[in-house]
Amino acid sequence: MIGKIISHYKILEQIGAGGMGIVYKAQDTKLDRLVALKFLPKQFSINEAEKKRFIHEAKAAAALNHPHVCLIHDIKELIVKACPLSKKILNVK
């Protein structure tokens, strides 16, 4: 994912991972700011209960206003297709 552009965000580096997904540091190319993007694992994206849990978590975090809690600006459902490992190894496009 590093270096890819998803919507208007350029993925810079992975900064965390856990049970609910992977978090990346990214550059917002529209507003010229650094952001964190969280991607759910594929198995969660097809499970309605897990999607609801993720949205509930985002709404709870968005309701907070504290200097040590990140701001939630948006939630979107995007399909991100992975490149086969063989293409990465062989650098084939």
C-alpha cells in the first residue's frame, strides 16, 4: 500500500495494526495535511456486524473533543484491490 493513492490520500507508511485493521500515515493531497487512514481487513468488510462495530467506534471517537484523541473527519467504504505478490516481486505492471 505504501506509495499508493487512495481517493485523494497518498499512503506514506504503516503506523499501526491490530484486530480492527491497519492504520497508515497518509498525505491529504487536497488539503495538504498529514492524516491517519484505517483500513478494515477484507473479512470485516463483508461482515455486516463488524462494519456496524467499526462505524459505532468511529462515531464514538468523533463525539470526543480531547487533545490526546484523534479527530474523525470521514468514513468511507472503498474497494482497494491488492496487487498480486508475483507482480511486486517481478516489478511487473
